[in-house]
Amino acid sequence: MRISDLLAIDDLRLRLLTGDPAREFSTVHITDLPEPGRYLGGGELVLTGLMWWHEPGDSARFVAALAEAGVAALGAGQAWLGHVPDDLVTACRDAGLPLLEVPVEISFRTLAETVVPRLAGDVRDALGRHRRLVAAIAEGADLRELFELTAAELGVTGAVVSASGEVIVGAAGDPERLAKAYLTAPRLPVRVGAHTIFPVGRGHRAAGWALVCDGDLMDRADLGYELAACVGLERSRMEEGRRVERRLAEQLVVAALGEAGAAELDARLRTCGVGAAEPYAIVNVTAPRPGATRGPDPATLGGRIVEELLGREIVAAAGADAAIAVVPLRAGTAAGPAGRSRGSTTGEPADRRGLGSTAELAERLRAGASVLAALPDTRLCVGVSGALSGAAAVKGGVEEAGHARRLAEARGGGVVTSDEIYTHALLLATVPGDVRRSFAARLLSPLLDYDRRHQSELVRTLGIFLDCAGSWNACAEQLHVHVNTVRYRVRRIEELTGRDLSTMADRVDFFLALRDTAPPR
């Protein structure tokens, strides 16, 4: 019930002293305790006879307790003091809490007996709306139809946005900004610009959806939660179908690693939606959360995130240490849930820019991962195999994507493709970090110390010299110095380290050591 509806009841003769008359409340609570916060649950119209008031400072403490508890409004009776103190009006105004003056002749019992039946009527209306929305979902209404019904029933419009910034349904002007606000908000719902964001379901935010409602619904949160619950029901229905598809993907991977026959692998690949001659790629993903003791395991969370990033037709089967997805490479044909896209959509199935190559696949994963990076406690580590064809290639693709994912983990997160693992980077990733750092420090410390004391550039010169394959002239050109200066610096490097830069072995050692120091170029 709104404060304005209460003010419209002539028999009560209430007067609004401060605050928004559009504020809604859901129940009535009567108290004269000086600090009643522990007995309040939020959303109440609190009625008080002011028996707790002894001096002006009491008002600020009382109102602070109400505000912290999430009270909707305060009604102050005049019977005890004969008036409502100005300091109470000021405290309510500062806290943004509507304050009603209750005349002496109106008892709190009369007020409550007048209001409660009307609140019950509001509850009955809300339950009726909710039943109609749930019935529409049960009859097969998709998210677009649900949003159309919601606009008619609740007067609420907006969009559903994934944690990676994809619009699932509806319209959102800047979905990536809204997704980051959803990921980083200490509490939900939260007001962001002209929108109010509610969570859909109670899963981990990185794999979740956000309901973005147009306008300020912070004072009408029940409507946002009502719609979010209905969206959650539709998502649960979609999830049921995915469970079967994940099981099929898991069976394919198990069969491939178990050296199953060609006929069985071909059949299982087809059940995963990939034709015998169709190109595909394997994605291996995990999402570790350092220090977390609750919530989904890294493999399951990583799989759900990839499913959100890549769309409805992609599922990821969670394994022991990572999730694995088989991704068809079909240019111009991939569509996400309800035709989602970056930007606005009506919810109708629509083509997205397809995944015609592993480069495009990696690009899409990186774009989504960059939004998810707003979550400080979750690291997305993804490995992408090269383009594959035929069921016999599944095993090699799984192993290749696994190597790439482990390299991503060694880097602290991100997306790594198969192109990067066939270099020294993969070998370095298999060496413990403390060993690599110790190796680099022992070899380069004399140079770093010398540069620090003399403001010289021996480390930078070494890096460019190696990049130029030991060419004095090419190195001098890049450094914009005389070739004799390069010769002098290289001799000094050799003297300080006891190494010989004319030998391949020492050049390799320096090259690998520099990979862990990233000197300026």
C-alpha cells in the first residue's frame, strides 16, 4: 500500500510532514522502544507515540534504527507530546524516511484496523498476478512473452542481462555497464542510473542473470522480485533440457579418452550436434575462486560461465578439474538464449555473429571474460583447441585445450588458444613459479642492480639484442644509439653475469629469464 493511498482516507486525517508519498509499505508495526531495530524486518509503517523522546538527540537515534532496518515510513502520534518535534521531522528528512502526523483523536488501533484489510487486498491482488504469470510459464510462454505479460500486469519493463553483458531478452542501452554493476554491487537490488537491478535466482553471480528494470523500483522491490522469480522459473526450465545435453557431452569425452571405437565416437559426436565432417573446437575451462569455501566448484562454475558466453546450443560437461565443451564452428549461425545479443533485442530468435573459426571463438570468450573480471574473487581460465574435424580428433582436442587452460591458470587467468602452447610458454608454465623467479633473479640480478645504480639500460639492451637475433646494427637502430654503444653494453652484460652472448645456450637462458621480468622495451 502506498503512503498516498493512506493519506486519501479522509477519516484518518493524516498529514505528511516529509518524504515521498509514493513510498509503499507492507505491514504496520506499533512500538515505543527507543531502539526497535531488532524487532523490524523491513517494509513496515511504524507507528509510535513518542514516549521514547526526551531530548532532541533521541530522534536521530530512533530514526537511524528504523532506516537501518529498512522501514518504509513512520507515523508519529501527538497524544504524548501534543505535537511532532521538529528534530524528528529533520531526522526523517535527512534519512529519506516519510513521516506522517497522526492526530490525537485517531488511535493507533483504529489506524491499524483501517489499513490492514486494505493491505490484505493488495496481497490478494499480488498473488493473483503471480498466479497468472506462473500459469503463463507453465503453458510454455518464453521470456519475450513473459516480459509482455509483465508490462501489462505489473507495469514493469526492462531486460534480462547475463553476467558477461549479453542481453537475454528485452532492451538495455549499455548491457556491459549494467552487468559490471550487477557483479560488483555489495547488495542487490541496486539502483544504476535509470534502472534497478535484481538478481535472478541465488547462484553465483558470474554465471547468473540480472533483471534490469526501468525506473526506480527500490521502494517497490516486491514487483522486481516477483518478476525475477518468474524469470528464474523460465531459466530453470531451460536448465532441465541442458542437463541431458551435458550428460551426452560427458559421455563423448569419456568415450574419446577411453579409446572407444570410431563408430561409437561418430554416433556420440552427432548426439552433441556436430556432423561427421563439420569443424569444431574443444573448450576447457575452470573458474577458481581463491579462498572460497562455499558455492559451486571451479569446474561447474567455469562450465556455466562458458555456456552463458557462447549461447543456448553450447553445453559444458563438468569433469574432475575442469569443464569441457564441444563448440561447432559455424559462421553466421550461432544464436544465444532467446536470441540474445549485445545491445537491444525483442527476444525473437536472431542470428549473432557466428563462430567460424577458433580465433572468433577466443575473441568472444575474451570479450565476456573482460566483463567478468569485475569480480575480484573469481578467475576465469579458458583453453581453446585448434579447429578439429571427425570424432577421432576429440581426444587430442581435449588434451590440447587442457594444456592451454593450464597455461591460462599459470598466467593468473584469461583465454589461451592452442597456437600459444606450441612455444616455450607451455614449458615455462609447467615449471613452478618460485623456481622460474629464482632462475630469473639469479641470472639478471647483477644487471638490474647495475641499471639501478648507474641509471643505465643493460636489461633493456639485452632484451632488444636477443629480439634482433644478436644483430649489432639492428639492435643499435632500435635503441637509437651507435653500434659501438651496443658492443660496450653487451661486453658489460657478459662481465657482470659471466655468460657469453655469442653462444646459443646462454642466449636461451637469458631469453627465458627475461620472460619472467618483462623489462621495458
